Amino acid sequence: MDSPLPDDIAQSVRRALAEDVGSGDLTAMLVPAEATGTAELITREAMVLCGTAWVDAVFRELDPDITLTWHASDGDHVAAGAVLCTLSGLVRPILTGERTALNFLQTLSGTATVAAAWANALVGSRTKVLDTRKTLPGLRAAQKYAVRCGGCSNHRMGLWDGILIKENHILAAGGITAAVAAARQTIDAGVRPQQVGSDPRGHFIEVEVENLAELHEAITAGADIAMLDNFSLEGIREATHAAQGRIQLEVSGNVTLERLPELAATGVDFISAGTLTKDLRAIDLSLRFRYNLNSV
């Protein structure tokens, strides 16, 4: 898959290993230090693979001499029972890294698999499915990479790369018009938030609206995108008619996989869903030694 990897992989892996290994793997010490072997990493269910770089980093951190041979790449659809990777080397570090490696792979593959289902539901549509900031703490960049592996798109990475004016911001700033004006001043002062749902990205100002009156105010104020929060299907249709291309529209709230086609048929630009990253079910993976262990 042609998508840039996050730059925090090594940091995330070290933190995860420290959490699991601590001062040392007491159980792995039951195996002779010189024992070598070959293990296979297998998926027990159909999935979209994601997280190979994290697995590589785990074993590279523990023993750079371990050889990993991947039989699929990030973004690939893999059938149940497939061997994803073959590992060869000293047994102790393979055992020590097993759970940390699987935790990354099962989580990111689970995210990518869900994203693929959502992307498939809108094949041929111009509407993009976006993720949100509802991610696992410490794994945001990783999960957003997984969303891209599955074929969906990213919204903001965080609070620093986009302006999304929500209900509480509107109340605190004194209304939509005042909030958008303040956002424009922020951008004019040199802060350059990024463009939602595209790459490379430019600046954008997005406003959450709850009715057509707020939509009209957002348009008049000069917002770039309006997030239609929990609008009914008919309300979304009315909003697209009212917008007349003057503002991009994003649907959020009460979004399910089954509703994607009808929501996209209204002509909105984006559909965002926290489900892609927060309602996570890990993929069932297994690491098994398949050959007799050897002593060197």
C-alpha cells in the first residue's frame, strides 16, 4: 500500500515492550538461550492486513538477527488460515515479542478491515468516508494509517492541524459568525490548518451545525465545510439543496455501514464515523512454532 508510515513507530514499540517485558521475560528463560526455531504468524479469519512495520520494529528491537519474511503487505485482503509472516531466529526473543507484535497487528488489522468494509460500501461514489479523533490513546497515527490501508480517508490528525468549530466552541466564542471570524484571524496570523479528507492538504475552517439556520449562518460567515450533526436523511437533502455548492458538507452522527449508500446519494462530500477506530474488534491471530527447535 502506497501510504506514508507514521514517524512514531519505534517510540510506540519501545513503550509497548517496556510495558510488557519490564525487567525481563521470566517465562522465556525456560528455553535454552541458544535455541533457534521458525514460527509462522497466521490469521484465523479473513482480514485486511495492517501493521507489518510495527511487528518488524518489535523484533528488531529485541534481536535484529531475527528474520521476518512477509507473505502479504499492508492493505492486502487475506483469507482465513493464511500464513502472514514466517519468523526465524533465536526462540527467546521471538517468544518475548510475540504478544506485543500481535497486539499491534491485531489492532491495526482490525481497524483496516472495518475501514475496508466502509470503503467498499461507497465504491463508485464521490463521497469520502473520514475517520475522527476517537482513537486509542497513543495509537492515533497508527490507527489513521490503518484507516488509509482500508481505503478510507483521514480527518484531522489532532487539534493542531485543522479548525473544527463545534457546539461548545460556538457557545464560548459568541456564535458561529464570531467563531469563524476568529478562525480566519488565526489563519491570517500564520497558523495553517490542513485540509480535511485530502492529501496534500491546505487550510480549512469547519463548523458543526444542527439545523438549516445554522448552515446558512456558516455559509454567510465564510466557513469552508459544514458538519451536519445528526441531521435526518430529509434534512441532509435539504442542506445539500440549500448549500448549492457554496460550502462542502460532512455528515456526522447516527452513521452506520448500512446507511452509507443512502447518505452518499444525497450528494454530501464527506461522511465521518468514529466507528472506524473506536468500535474495534481485534483480528484473531496466532503465532506458532512449526518446526523442531534446535540448539546451536
